[in-house]
Amino acid sequence: PSADDLADEMEDVDFDEEGAEEPDAEAWETEDDEGVEDGMEAQDDSEVTFSLHSASVFCVSLDPKTNTLAVTGGEDDKAFVWHVSDGELLFECSGHKDSVTCAGFSHDSVFVATGDMSGLIKVWRVDTKEEVWSFEVGDLEWMEWHPQAHVLLAGTADGNSWMWKIPSGDCKTFQGPACPATCGRILPDGKRAVVGYEDGTMRIWDLKQGTSLHVLKGQDGHQDPLTCVASNQDGSLIMTGSVDCHAKLVNSTTGKVVCVFKMESVAPKAPAGEGEEAESNSVESLGFCNVMPLAAVGYLDGTLAIYDLSTQSLRHKCQHESGIVQLLWEESSAVVYTCSLDGAVRLWDARSGKMISEYRGHSAEILDFAVNKDASIVVTTSGDHQAKVFCVQRPDR
């Protein structure tokens, strides 16, 4: 069956956990709503559903050149490259033996790389659909393509970061502390990378020399593992996020901490009942706005914080019902997108702090998402075994 047939079959069982905002008169009359709670109609705002995965879909990337192809990787040990327009499969990235947690296209969309948890990384040439390179490292934490070259960087659980030229496979390693390299990002100059570690330290590496330019630890580092790292458009500023709920702004040239954004904890939650864990919080995602001096930080407790970099102060707090998994800024406006554990994608105006729109269609948490260049579509992946494409064109454009 084609992806479309599968999508049609799935539609009958694709119930949204919360359903529509209010009961729909029609929902009471339709015959195929058995099992929908309270007769609510499952809301699906998506244009395309990709249903070839048979377990949670962990990651998605769009090809940078044309934004017409997506690559998704999942818990079913599979990765697929498919057309965003109709969900048709282009090819399967076969041969993984563990959950595919990292996937992405090279800067020019010539190659696509897929990496699984066990550390097997494979690279495919998109036009010929052929595997051109593979390599096995330790347990994989993250993977990223270089912004200007056919170079791949990855971080592993033993604390090393690896860099390869593709497809020749020339290799360099950057030895971190003896704990997982939990997140990493190549800076826009293409010459340096920032890597965060489980022990709360952060290093800025010189990719050519293989040396560390700056190490932030102790008071300058974080008290808990780093979860995410981002840089602004010119690479002058880095932001790091951690399980300790702090986001640190760092000058990438001097390696000095410019300021620390701390989330004042909300009123204490009701004490955890027996067998329940107290609700924890952490920074899950962060990013810089390209058109205004703003940064966004997304927290596990559902808070989206918009910080003003010029005054180093909190500008807005946008509350979500459930934890934020990831956030992304639109390339050329002050709009920030969030996806969360309640299965919705939301667009926020960072100037006003108001929600612009919300898109639903998944029946489980969203685990990753990508936005195309002109911010007209969002591609999401979810614990419901599906990837979806949403059109988010807005009337104000």
C-alpha cells in the first residue's frame, strides 16, 4: 500500500488526545467516531501524513536547498527520505540496527546522513539513492553537518566528538571529559564548534587545529548536564541550556559568560503522591531571533521564555499546558515555533508574547519538527508513529 493508503487507514484511529476545543454538533452524528472521547471530533490540521514508520518517529530534517524532501528516523530502526508535497517515499536508508535518532542533509542537499543510537552512521547520495559511507562510533548523542562543506560532526557517550570529511572519511577526534558529549553545534564561521557535556562543562573547539579554545566549567559552566546549545547568526554569541534550568549567554570570542537567564521557579506544585515523581524542570531547547535582539528558551514545565538580549531581561512568558520539546525561530521574522508533549505546534509572536496559531493532528507527543525557509510549512514527527506536514501560511504575509 502507498503512504496515502496507509494515511487513509490511519485517519480513523488518529484521535487527538484533547480533541477539538468544543464538542462539534456533527461529531454526534458521524458513525465512525466510536472510541472518540465525549464524541469529540479528532482534529487534524495537517496536509500530508507519512505513515511508513512502525514506532515513534524521533527526528526530522528538511533538505536545505529545495525544502522539498524530508528525512525521518525512528524507533523502528528505520530512516526514510520522502517528498514533503505528497508523502511519497523517495528511498529507505536501510541497514540500521538500533533507533535512528539523528538524520540530516548536507548544506547543498547532495548527501543525507542517518545515525542510530548504537553509533552506526550512514551517508547516502540523494540523487543516486546509494550509500556512500558508513562508520561506527560509540553510543551516538548528536550529529550535525557543517554549514559550508561535506563535513559531518558527531558527539558520543564516551565524551568524544568526531569529525569526518564525506565521502573520503578523513577523521579527527576532539577528546572531551570522560562523560557524554550531550549536545553540539558548528558555529556559523565553520571554523569552530561548541560542545556541551554531561558534567556541565562546555568547550569551544578549533576544528582545524583540533584544540579547545575555551573551556567553561565550575561557576562558568552549568551545575547539571547540558541539554542544548545555539548560536546567533554571526556566531558572536552562544547560548547553552541545562537540566539546572539556567540558560547562559556566552561571548564566543572571549569565552566569557555575558549573562545567565534563570527561570524563577513557579509556585511549588502539589507534593507528589505515592509512586509519582516530583515534577522536574529543565531547559529543553533554545534559539536566537535573526531580526531582533531576542532569544527564546523552552522549558520542560511548558514555559516559553522570550529574553531581550539588549537589556538581558525577560520580555515575555508564554505558557504551554505541557512540556516544550523543541523551538525554532522563523528565519526572517520575530515568530517562534514550539512543539510540545501535548501534540500541538504553536506559533508565537515574540514581540507581543501572544500565540498566533496552533496546529494539531498528532495523537501523541511531538518529538521533533522542522520549518522550511519561507516558513510556509512545518514537518513534525511524533510518538504516534507518524510524520505530518502542516501548511502555516499566514494572512499577515
